Amino acid sequence: MKNFFLSTVVFLFVFSLNSAPYGRDKNLTADQIFIDQISLKNQSKKILMNIDNMSLSQFFEKYPDLKTYQPDVISLYKNRNYSSIWYDNKGLIEFANLLYSKVNLLEEEGLKSRLAYKNKIDGIFNTDSADNLSQIDTEIMLSSMYVFYAKKVYQGINPEKTIEIGWFLPRKNLSYECLLDSLLVDPKLLSKNEGQLFRQYYKLRDVLKKYRQIEKSGDWIPITTDSLEREYKLADSSKTIGQIRHRLVVTGDLKKDSKSNVYDYELLEGILNFKKRNGFNRNYIIEYKHIQKMNIPIEKYIKTIIVNMERCRWIDPMLTKADEYIIINIPSYKLLYKKNGTTELESKAIVGKNMTETVVFSSNVSKIVFSPFWNVPKSIIDNELMIAMAQDKNYLASHNMVWDKGRVVQKPGPSNPMGLVKFVFPNSNDIYLHDTPAKSFFQYEYGAFSHGCINMDKAKELAELILKDDPNWSIERINEAMKGEKETTYILKNKIPIHIGYFTAWVNDSGEISFYNDIYGRDDRLSELLFSDDTE
């Protein structure tokens, strides 16, 4: 019996050596080989965790409040041949802990949502918890947590809801599978991922942190005004001046607080920067409306930042990767022409008034029309021209207009509302970007006067920049085409993307934030969608 036992041990030892993987150290003892084989068995057990459709179905039946994530979770496992995402041979992977930490810090992303069954997830990462999930349930729970986080941070509210509130810029396509692959390879992308989120998002997030710190410090002290004073000028003295000075230091418009109650040139520098950031005309007078803007509660500013972070989630970062594009921000009344990453032109813009709002959408400028005709929209004919013609029979002729096949057309000329050049981009809203003879409108802080089209202050300069590399379009030829005598159309060789957006908060490359008036009242509607339910 003893010989038999020894023979068996020798046999197992030799068998182990012969069956060892290629390249194994031949000096390993039998005990080490045995432990190695146990480890391999455990590793195989982890990797081959049986995550099948039945397991997934049973999980979501057990946790019905997570069913909204079921299709995307199933896709994750299908993409990985139903193998484990969150376990390796050592247990939970480190990325699971990182993601859990980010879920606990959603407020930093401007979000207040809370994942259902959060207590179950807490138990996964709390070794003292008595509420232990099975390995399968833990695996699927973590996948549900990932989809929840990705939806909230990288995608935002449903596209159907954004259309309901008038946002027609194309929403980005988010692949949860590809995103997860990239995060697993480079977990640092959890903190900043400009491949998935519009760069402006992270600038706003930095300012959100700053404003929350100000809120916490209690340094946002309301400014009191002298009852008899409606405006302040250089050399004026008042306690209100001292309070304004302190506020501008808090917001970063001034570097230091001299504590002076006199309106001096140091304060003027801060006032000019404040006005620039908030869409006011830049002059030295401090008016009551400026103090009103400063006295908006900081909670309101924080909510404005959060709302605009949400808008950034919808934008495909690739929209601004084009070599050349035009971007218009409606609330700022501003147009930017970008080329090769540089701002080539900044122009004031007039946008649609409340009854004829300019639409938020993207298109491509396909042609430039010099000295254009104006095809008067039917709504203007019905609501304005018919009344004018009834009062003055010569109205059309006196305004260089004619009837043409049942419509009214205004001939080219200096009084044409299209101005001397327009930029055409296909859209169903009959919106153009164009010059205007009404240049006086650009001096006002408020800029919503049009019927929906976008009038720009520097239309000629834009045409020159677009055509400057075209040898057939010299400055002299452009000037000739813009005499207002004959319509001339030039079809662009390369279409230029144009994006019309709506941002009431915007951070520049220096980290300074600008706040613009919510002229169409869209912030409150979006805020209601964001914060109507803090649990999902």
C-alpha cells in the first residue's frame, strides 16, 4: 500500500511537470505547481462567469427600477461575448472603484440624479456591509451603474425632449461599448474626455466649482444702493461703490480690493471687464441695471452654468473640428468665423425677436449672393405689407418692390433688408445670414429685432475672408458685386458648416465666464427637465 501511494505521488509529480505550460520554470516544486494550477482554475472561473440572457433577465426582474438600462447593458455583454467586465483574477478591477467614486461626485458634473438601489452599490464597496450581492448580481449592477453614469454625464436628456424645447443642432451618437473600451484602457478619461464631451463643458465645470466655493464662503453679499442715485461716474463716492468693488474682486474682474468708496480708474478697469462679460456696452457709467445684474443671487448663476453644461452634452465635439466654420450664439448676439482653429472674424449679430425666434440648428453655407433680391416671406406680406399697401397705393414702387408670380420681391439696392450680401445655407425655416442697411441696431445691447434671419455687422468682411484664397474674387470684384445694381451668385467650392446655438453662459480660453440674457426664456424650461426628478 505504501509503495502504491509513493508511485501515485511520483506519477502526479511527473504528470504535472509534463503538463505545465510552455516556458514554466523547471525548478518549481510540486507544491508550487499545484498552487499555480488552483490559481489558473480560479482565474478561469472568474473570466468565464456565466452572464447569459437568463441571468440578465432575472437581474432586471429583481431590480425593476433599473430596467431602463437593460437594453444597453445587454449590448455591453453581447459586445464582449457575455464575459465579465468588472472582475479579473484578483477580484473587482480598480476601474470599478474609480467609476463608483465618480458616481458619488455627480454634483461636480452639475447633476443631482441618484441611481436606484444606490444602497446595494454602496454595499459592493463597503467590506463591512451585510447586504452582499451575488457575484453575478454585482457584475450586472456595476454595468447598470456605468450606463447610468454615461447617460447622465456624456449624453444628457433624451433627444426627443431637446427637440421639444427647440434644439435642432444634431445630437452626437454615443456608443456605450466604445466609450467603455476607451475608459478601461485609459481611466483618466473619466475626469476629462474631450473626445466625447464638447470642450466648453469642462470650462463651465471649472467655473461651476469656483462659483460653488464663492457660495459656500458667503462672500456674495447683496449690493445696496443709495436711494437718490441712479448712476455712478468717475470720482463719485458712495458705500455702494465700495460694495461694487468688493463684488468685482469676488468675480475676478478686479485683482484686489482697495476698500475705497471712490470710483477711481482701478475700479473702471473692473467695470469694463464686467460689462464685457455680461453683454453690456463698454463705457464708464455704472447704471442701476448693472447693479441689478450683480445682485442676481449666486444660486441663479450656478443654475445657469449647470443648464449650459447640459447643452454641451448634446453637442458632437467634432462639430468644431472642421477646418473652417461659422458659429452664432443667439443670446450673445455674436458671430464667430473660425479657420484652422483661429478666430478670423468676430461680428455683432441681430437675431429673431420673441415672436419670430431664430431657430437653433446646423447647416452648410453653400453660396454667397451679392446685391441680392429679397423674396418677402408670406407672413410679412400678410401681417405687414398688406396693411401698408392699403394705406399707400404706391408703397411697393416707393420701396423698390414688385409683384412677381404671386409674391413680393424687393430689388437689389442699399435699402434692401438683405443688405449687399447674403450667405445661403439650406434650411426649412427660410433663414439667411446677411448684411443689413440698419446698422444703427448694432449699437444697442439688446439685439433681437429680426424676423428670424441673422443680420451681421461685418458681412462684407466675412465674404472677403471666405473668398480671400480664390484668385477669381479680388477685393475689387467683391466691391463691384456689392454696388447693389445686379444680383450675383457664387457657389462655394467647399461648403462651410454653420452652427446656430443657444448658450446663456460661455467661458473663454482665459477662463472668464460671460452671462447673457435668456432672451427666449429657455433656461427655466431646461432646468425643469433637469431637476424635475432627482432619482433615476
